[in-house]
Amino acid sequence: MTSMWPLDYFSRQAPYAPLLSQIRQFERFPSHLDWEKACSIHNQQGLPIRFVAPETLSDYYEVEIARKGRVATRPNNWHDCFNALVWCAFPHSKAAITALHMRHYTPDHPRGPVRDAATLFDECGLILPYCDDALLQLLVDHQWQNLFQAHKNDWGVKISAICFGHANYENLLAPFLGLTGKCLPIKVTADFFEKNIIEQCALLDHKLACFLDSEQLQKPRQLPPLPYLGIPLWWPEQNEAFYSNTDYFRPVRKIIPKK
């Protein structure tokens, strides 16, 4: 990015749609004071979320958020900036991720699969709302050309992808072939796709938070891979050669049973 706050770029790129209403509040890279003015959200303990300099923290990252509402945020840092933007766009889900970490947090012990899955989704997750089971099956089966090309017109009508992970947003500033996220499919009704992006995000925020609070996320393998540059409009050259690249659009891995 050549601009400190490339609003035009964000406005033109489809993946940033979930964050645009937050992004447009700023004319420059947000400071800690800017975040306080722009975003009024809370954790599950009811404490206001504040984005603060990392050196002011006195405890472990998730512990600090849960007990004090303080999120370590480096100034002029894209990774942490997108984390703050996702907090503003999906406050209930981000709070639920923190609460999930705390329920499984034991000092001086390994993180475990639940926390690994939570971190994986927090960093590189995509929410996949869908109303057609056949389209979800194409994803499960890694039928990428069928999902992205043959059903191109179903995207935004029967299925879509909402970027959640802040590492994804950072990577999309300078995208390169190979970018892959981990997705969480969420079944919705057909009228979901008639809503605007703000309404969609609010509904998904509620559904995702409920999913996390109910302890349904147990391990990273629950989150199937999604080579998200294949999503229609997410990459400039989505031609036959692009989708034929099996180094990126990988077939489903065959599991050979042990003898």
C-alpha cells in the first residue's frame, strides 16, 4: 500500500466489504484515541473494549481482554488495525473467542486443540453462509472448479464468504497466489442474501457467537480450507488456467487405510 489509509483500494476490493462501514470512519491510520471514539463495544463481562499499546499490558493477551477489556494494538500496524476493525464489525464473536480461550486457559499448560482452533479462525477464518447443501458439498469435496466456475452466479445468491480473520485482511493488501483460509459454514435462509452487508454481518455475528459459546468448536480440523482467491471477484484473473492450478486448488486428500 502506498497510501497510509487507502480508502479507494478498500472500496474497490470485494473482500473488504464487511469492514467498509468501519474503515470509512477514518481519514488516516487510526490512533488509540481514534478507536475509542469510533467503537463502543464490550467483552462478555460487560467491560468496554479498549485498544491500547502492547507495552501497557500486564497479563497474557486473552487474559487482559477478558479481565480488563484491553486489546494489545500496535500503532501503524496493519495486522493489529484489522484486528480492531473486526472487533468493531463482529463484537459478539470476538468477545466469544476471548471467552472460549478463558474457559480452556490453564497457565503453564499447552494450549490444546480448542484454543488452537479458536486462534486459527481468529487469524485466518472466513464465515461461509449458505442455503444450498449441494454447494457446501462441493467445498467439502474440493470440487473447486465446479464451486467457483460452474456455480459462479450462485455466489452472493446461495452462498458467500465473509472474511473474519484479520490476517486474511492483511494478506489481501498485497495478495499472492496461495492464500488460503479456514472456513466455518453457517446455514442460513435464502432471504439472508437479500440483506445488505451490515445486516448480514450482524446476523452472522450472532450465529457465530452462539456457536462458540456452545462449545461446538473443538479442533482445527472442523474448519475446512478455502482457497479464497477463487471466490468470484476476489482475484483479477479468474480464468480457466487459474482454476486449473492444482497447486493452489488442491484436490481432496486421499486417506489410505492402515493395514
